[in-house]
Amino acid sequence: MIPSDANFAQAATIFRKLEEVVRSHFGYEETELAEAIGYYLGSI
């Protein structure tokens, strides 16, 4: 791929969407596992 403003803009858009999906996924996991994490890590 040849570096250009258009390619950079496209890559930035894709990266932002990927970041949004990953952050959402980890937020969901944290919420779903909060009780288990507290149970197992609470005694450490």
C-alpha cells in the first residue's frame, strides 16, 4: 500500500472502530466476571 492521506485516514477509521469493539468487549467481560474476580482475588 502506498502511503497517502487517504490511506492514513482509512487506517485511522478502521483502528478507531477496532479500539471501540475491543474496549466494549473488555468492559463486558469485566462486568460479567466482577463477582468471580472479587471472590478469588479478595483473599489475596
